[in-house]
Amino acid sequence: MSEPVSPVRVEVLTQLQAHGIVSEYITYPRVTFSSASRLCVRHSPPGDSSRQSLTLLDPRASPKEDQAPPNWTLHHVQGALANPSCPLLAVRAGQLAQVYDVDQRSLRYQWEFAHPIEYWVWLNADILAVVTEEDVFHWTVKRSGPSWQFSRHERLCGMEVVGYQRDASHMWMALSALGLEQSQVVGLTQLYWRGGPLSQVIEAQAVSLPQHRFSRNPKPSTSLLAAVRRGKEQAGQFHVVELGPHQPGNAALLSARDTLPFKGTQLGDFPSAVQFLPHLGVVVILTKHAFLFLADVETAQTIHRIHLVLDILFATVLDDERPHSLLGVCRSGKVLSISICPYALCQYISHHPTSLCLSQRVLQLVGQIPAPQKAISVE
């Protein structure tokens, strides 16, 4: 019997250079994804490196020869983020954060923090999470000012903050940072619980805090999904930890882990993003050098590994318009649509040992969705 095809489908949506973005500016953190339809690039126009511009575009829309995407001239801006669903644009420089109305091109809100801003992210259409040198704040921009959440752990001092998560209950938060140790990228994540308060630092380069109802439980709960690779080890680790407090009626809190096979990958590759596909109960773990791992959220078992493209993948976001899909930006300028086909996944797991829970979930889903369409491969 022949080996089943990969359940992962990859399509090139667009090339950023086609939208007037020069290749040297297609880097992290100059390119940011707030949602699948809102990509923001901080760059200089072709042939004019003295001027800084900001371009907003929908990567799923084809570039138009007679119409350039919306852009602004910037002065001394260190970061920019498009709001995930509203026509708002946040920019920052030093300790100052400002939010502009995109349609009116006018300043709507601003706040000056006590310390320089090192990282920020829109948690939703209303709340901007801001990480300074010392603290983490949540700023509901339409209200008076930011609210303090917690202080950064001293172990994250001197590291570059690359991610911030908050779970659906608003009780758990995770702050991720990267640093160099003996020329290898190491990752630490500070996990914080508001109910204690409790703060703990774990080894992890990429994490996620989704809610999921485990098969043995009547109620959903928050889980920590954490991926890490230490130094030049041939195998990384993927952890699934069901977080408290314990829900009445649920089984005891679950904890599971499995290895991530990094053998054959580029030297120094490491997990850069963890995304959860709730309908499948599948975790997508992406690496800097564009490897993708699929894992079962119930057992942490690695299901599949594939090299998406020979490139650097540095920005990803779930696609809210296409189920089981996410978008990613490559260093070459490609914007990829990465999707998991339930039909192909069903065939794949039938040939590879996996958890009964995953098999049942996928089989049930396959019976409820239309037949798959032909996918386009990356060239």
C-alpha cells in the first residue's frame, strides 16, 4: 500500500515585492500580522531609503497596477500594528504609543509609558497589550489609560520579547522571549496566573494558551501548549499542560509531552510559533526555517512533519475566513496560506499509529464538511 499524501496544503497568496515592498525590509519585526486580512509593513519606498513609510495590505487581494495599497510617511517610528478588525493603526516610538484612525488619518488615542516599549500586540479590537522594560500592561484604547497586569521576571532581563498570549478566561498570560546562549537561540516563557497571583518561568521558544474540551471532560479548560528545542539537540519537546483551576466534573488535570524530530533540519532551527486548530484538535508547530509539525492536543503525540519551503518563516496568524488554515510570511516575500485537509489527515492517520481520540474527531469532522478542493503547491 502506497504512503498517503501529506495532509498539509500550501499556497502562495502573494509576493510582497509586487506591492512595492523592497526585499531588505521583509523582516521581523518590520512585517506584522494582526489578522489574516491585515498585514502591516514598515519600510522605505523603492529608490528612496531616506523616507520611512508604512503600508497596509490584505495579502489575499491581488496587487493593482493602477492603485497602490494605503501607506503613510513615518518619522522616528519603531513599530506599527494594524488593528485586527477596526480601521485603527497603532504606532510607537520609545515610551509613546499612539492610535490613529486609518480612514480619517487622524490621531485618536495616545499614552506615554514610564519605560520604553519593547513589544506589543492587539489582543482584540479594543485592547492593546504593551510590554515595557519592566512591566506588562493592557490598554483599552477607548478608555482613560492602561492597566498594569504583572512585572516581567528577572530571568527575561536582556532577552528579546517575541510573543504575548492571554487565554479566553483572562486569567492566564504568557510572555515569551528569546536570547543567545553559546551561539544558540534559547527561549524562556513567563507564565502568569491572576488568581494567585502565580508567576513561573519555563523553557519554551513558542507557546499558545487555547481553550479545549478534552475528550474525557464535560467542560473546556485552558491548556499551555509549549514547544522548545535546546541548543543543537536532534529532538525538541512539545508539552501539553492543562491549567487550573480544576473544573467541577472534569477529570484530573492532564499533562503530556512528546518529542519534535529536528533531525535533518537546519542547524540552529527552533520553534517560532504554536497555533491551535480547535475543530481538529490539532496543534501546528512552526519553526524559523519553515518546518511544520502536527501534534495531537490530547496526547502531545507528533503526527506529521513537513518542510513547507526553503525559506525563513517569521510571521504567522490563523486564517479566520478559512477553517483549519493559517497564513505566514517568508523572508523571500512570499505570503503563504497553510491549511490542513481533514480528508487527507484522516487517510494519513489511518496509516500511522495515533490516539483514538484524534482519529474519532477527524472521522466525525470529515462526515460534516464538503469535499476538498484542489490545492496549489509552492514553487
